[in-house]
Amino acid sequence: MNQNNQFNKIYEDNYHKVFGLCLGYVSGNEDLAKELVQQVFIKVWENLKNFRNQAKLSTWIYRIAVNTCLQELRKKKKYSLTIEIPDEIDTEVFEKEERFKAMYHCINQLSKENKSIILLDLEEVSQQEIAEIIGISYEALRTRIHRIKDKLSKCVKNE
């Protein structure tokens, strides 16, 4: 398989998960998340020849995504989610948007490492893989995820 075909397969297999991860880092701002995904896959393309198969390819891509998102947040400091409300509001959609907004607000209050953990968990990355990405033991990760979810649950309920 040539490099273009290999990259296209990697892109197709990982785009949605990387997009979801980036979306979480930028509080639901889809345009910014798409820009970050583009940056991630440019880095993947540029460094694919250097990938040494010491970890799963998806783990390597997630590391690039997490680092790219954190670098962008350091540059811009903080993003906020704004929702444009039309004259006629579909209350069910509005309430769902408000819940997402509350969840992103609570996620943004987490430490950088805990934010990475929960965003990867929300993208259904295996806990074993998250532990590798973050660099902690599987057992420590399971405990951390439980604590993070408790904290987020309390935060969202208090909103």
C-alpha cells in the first residue's frame, strides 16, 4: 500500500474520534475543532515515516491530538461556547444544547491531564490505551476515571 492510500485509511479510521476529542477541548466549537483536526492529520502525515510501531497507531495519533489541542489552548487561553438562539426555539434542542454547554463548562474546569482522560473516555478509547497515552497504570486510570465522572456529575447538577 502506498503512503497516500495508507494515510487515507488512517484518516478515515481515526477522523471521527480525533474530531470528538478536539471538540471537547474547544467547548463544542465545531469550526475550531475542524481546524485542530486538520493540524493533527498534517502532523500525522509529516511524521508517519517516523512511526516506529512501539505503540498502537491510534495511541500515537491520540498523543498528537492531545498535544495539538493543548498547544492551541495555551495560545488562545480560553474558548467559550456561544449558542445563537433563533426567534423560534425548539425547546428540546435548546435544553440538549444547554446540557452540552454545562458539560463542556465542567470538563474545562478539570486539570489538563484529567480533561484528556475524560475526553478520550468519552470517545470510547479503551482504558488500557488511555493509560498508555497518559503514561499511568491501568489501575490508577480506572480510579481516576471514577473520580472524574463523580466530579463532573456533581458539577453538572450544580449548574
